[in-house]
Amino acid sequence: MNPTNAPILLPKRTIFATINTISDNNIFGYKKSPTTTEPTTSTVDYATQLSVLMNLGIEVNATDYTQSQTEQLVSLLYKNCDLFATDISQCPGTSLVKHKIDTGQATPIRQQPYRHSPQVRKEID
């Protein structure tokens, strides 16, 4: 995950993903329960919806759409505006995924990063 969206250069042969098989018991589906209390039309007018989206930093540029399509788009974004984050602090993370680094029999060592000698850097590349 790159939260800054800045370009990152990876050294050659850098492993950035592994694929493991999982059993079917670990896969679950998401089923949204049908709700009958949700209104099909919004009670907030178009101008208010658009101003709320603008305050969140969501700019709607729908020049290629008809007025009806633009209103539908703004309404959809307004109904789901709680799904958008304006900065990284609003992305809380998850506790659904656990990571483990297998060190074998060795205990993990914590140390400051250091530069390799030119000879070692040649061997790495």
C-alpha cells in the first residue's frame, strides 16, 4: 500500500507479493440485506448535495452527461459520501488480515538500516 501515491522504485528481484492457497472455508460472501426504509429519492435538494460534495473535496465534472444523469450521479455520491476519505487519518485500517513474518528458529532482530558496501550492492543487482 502506498498512501502517498508517490512513485516508488523497487530494486530488482524484490518480492512484493506471495500467493498461498486457502480452503473454501475461509471464503465468505457479502449479502446485503434488503432494506425497505431507504428512500428512493433524496430529500436534500441538488444544490445542497453538490455543496456538501464540494466541501468534501469531491468535484463533479459531468459535462458529458445530461442534467438528469448529473443529478443521479450527484445523488449517488451524496448518499455514499461517508465512504470517501479526505486524508489518510480517516482510513482506520482493518483487523481482518493478520501478517506473520516467518523467521524460522531465529528470533527477530531490530536494527537501524544501513548502506551496503559497493561490492555487496553489485551482488544484489
